[in-house]
Amino acid sequence: MPRFAPLEPHDEHNRQLEANVHPPDWVNPTRSGRYNLVVIGAGTAGLVAAAGAAGLGAKVALIERGLMGGDCLNVGCVPSKGVISATRVARTVRHAGEFGVDVRGEAVDFARVMERMRRLRARISPADSARRFRDLGVDVFLGQGVFTGSDTIQVGDRTLRFKKALIATGARASAPAIPGLDEVRYLTNETLFSLTELPRRLGVIGAGPIGCEMAQAFALLGSEVHLVEAAHGILPREDPDAARIVEQVMRRDGVRLLCCGRSTRIAKADDGAARLVLDSHDAHYDQEVDALLVSVGRAPNVEGLGLETVGVEFDARDGVKVDDRLRTTHPRIYAAGDICSPYKFTHAADFMARIVIQNALFMGRARASALTIPWSTYTLPEIAHVGLTPQQAQDTGIEIDTYTQGLEEVDRAILDGEDEGFARVHVKKGSDRIVGATIVATHAGDMISEISLAMTHGLGLKKLGSTIHPYPTQAEAVRRLGDQYNRSRLTPFVRSALGRWLAWTR
């Protein structure tokens, strides 16, 4: 089996990773007969579907041409958070004096940061390994899976027959049409984590979640970072107030934001480096960088699967077309995860795979639209969101009331020195039914789950306010939103009636 570019450098940690998620000595099984479920793609959606179906007694085959674990383990969530955790420590040390702690000799050893990331990624990898899934009763095939008929898939010299199949091949990084980009070497999330030396000057194109996370992280690790975004500001999908807070912090951390760079082009410098050439706010920039990260765009992995052969509709932008029950245009074939979902998150792929198990194997009628899907961007501070934004509520004709609790009034946030942020919730007007929320806080990704739970199970904001939270915690901001709602119910009439009662009972 070949080695893969994301596993460079091929040190002991990456050799351990490869041994788990694409063993060089792996021999594909020779079992015959029809499978209840054949899964193409061993990223999150494929792994969850395979393990869940096998655990329920199904005969399952799992096919993967690259690295089991998909983007999340190998080039996404896991390595990026490994790097970000180091930047949190670096920033803590940098600001230790504000807490009365004198730390001398601050220095970041980038090679050791990346070595730690590779070591921890390898430590996590057994959960996604070929051997683990074989032990779970799944037949694991390493190679390219291709549909050859309405109930057959070819992988290598094996033909697998299926009752139902799942396409879970995910998506990959794609580059936008920027003049000159194809003339220089550039990084994507698929190659960024192979770096062993810190770029002195890093250009980042795209101020979405990946671009912002990595721009801030590399600035805190010591790079001179130039972040280019075509629109105004950063994180366009987020609450504008939330994005502004993160932008201010990123600028303080050393990120130079060049927004509205619609005329961006890339030129090749004499020494082989790249130059960012653009106009931003009436100023012209011609900035040389030692490394360039492109963090704009994802392309679904639909090529080479034989989808045309079996009549599965797809396109190069949105991937495989599915209905609300995740059925493709072929009655026996389903899809889940980044290959078909607008929500390209590991946790979304996880729960989509659970829907496929119900619907494909047990005649279920579970719907993807019924999922309540939160997301989090792991900048410092983090932004987490769930449900509708005010604009989406307006577009769908839902009137809302909004409550906001600033962290500058939350004791624990003040004591932690983390009081830049807020918790904000939107409820259906005249009720406490939560339709959306945004949190900006150091651990917003953890805090949003309380609101996701409430939305999923129909618990209103009033009940969150009546739930005792430990003091002092930053999650107390969520409880205070409930207090705000309760105070809004204390109308002048109610207050007058209560006053009359209390006067009568004195």
C-alpha cells in the first residue's frame, strides 16, 4: 500500500497512524454472499454506519481507498485542535503577567508543537483503525470502491453484493479561481499539518472557520499572518456581533486582516515564495509570504465511484443528491456526511449515519431535517451556534424575541480574564420556545450543548432559567438568559396585581 502525503514526515507517530488506519500489510477479506450494507468511505459517517449496523447484527462491508478516519482524524478536527491547544498555552504564558505570574523566557518550539500533535493523533487513531472494525465484525476492504450494477460494488479483484449501500466518501479541499494561484505552491488543510518548520510569513486566503482558526493559531505560534477575505469582516455565517468580537481579538493576537480583497491575485516572488497582491479599503498591498494557506471551498468526492452506472444523481458542487431520509435517486443506495450535506461537521455526519441505519436496514422514516445541529469555530474565544439566525427567522416568517447576556457581567468570566463575549438566544415571539442561539466564550463549543439539548427536547428558556447552575461558572450566562425571559413576563399589570396582593396580605 502507498504512503500518503498527509502522513509526512514519516516519523514513528505517523507510522503508527498508518499502521492503524491504512495498514501496509492489510489483506482484504474473501467472504462471499450478500451484505446487508456496504459502505464506501471510512470517514465519520461511514465508520458510524458500519459499526452501528454490525452491532445490530447486520453483515457489513466497509471500503476505504485512503486513510480510515477521514478528514476529521487525519487532516481536520483532530490535528487542528492539537495545534490550537498549544496556542492556548502560548497565549496564557504571554498574558501571565496580568495574573501576577512572572514567566520568563517565553518561546515556542514549532517542531515540538507539531510532533505533539502527531503523537496525540496517533494515540486517538485506534478508534478508527482497520483492526478495530474487523474485530467489530465488519469486513474492511482497502481500495477504490466502484458501483458495477444495481446491487454490486467492485473493490480490487472482489465483487461485493449488497442489499443496501451507503456513499460516505466525504469532500476534499478545493481552490478558488484566483489569478496566479496555480503558479505557486500552496497549502490546504490536507497538507498544513505536515509542516515541521514555522513559516515566518503566512498568507491565509479565506476567513471562514478554518482560515480564522489557523490564522490566529499561527500568529500565536510566531508567524506574521496576513488573512485575506473577499467580504467585509470574518466568519460571514456567524452573528455579526460575535464575529466582530473574534476579529478584534485576532487583530490583537497579531493577525493582519485584509478584507474586501476582491481583486486578489497571486504572483510568484523571485525566491519562489508567493506574493499577495490586492486592494483593501482603498489601499494597495503587495505582500510576500513564505507559505500560503488556501482555506476556501470544498469539493465532494464523487469521482470514480461509478455513480452514473447505477443512476445516482450528483453534481460537482453539492455532491450526491438525497431526499430528507438520505435516499439517493437509486432505491437501494443512501448517502451521508460531507458528500451530500450542507453541514460539513463531524457530528452532523455521525447523526446522519444513524438515520441511514434506521431507514436503510429497519424501514425507518427518520428525517435529516429533524436534526438540531450546532457548530463551533475554535478561535479564541470560540463562537458556537445552533438553530436559526435572525435573518433566517425573518426569511421563514418567524417573529422572534432576542435575549443577550454579556460575559462582562458574569463573575467567573471576569475572574478568568475571559469577559469578551456573550450568550444570545432567540425565542419565538411571545413564548419561550428557543429557535436559535449564539455563544461567544472561551469554551462556547461546550456551553452550546445545553441549548442544543433544550431545543432537541422542547425545553423552553424558562426551564433553563429554573435550572440551578454551579456558581461561579461561565455557563451561568445561559441561566441568566432564562432570568431575562422571566423578567419580561413581569408586565406592569402583573406587577400591579402582585403589589395589591402583597399589600392585602401584610
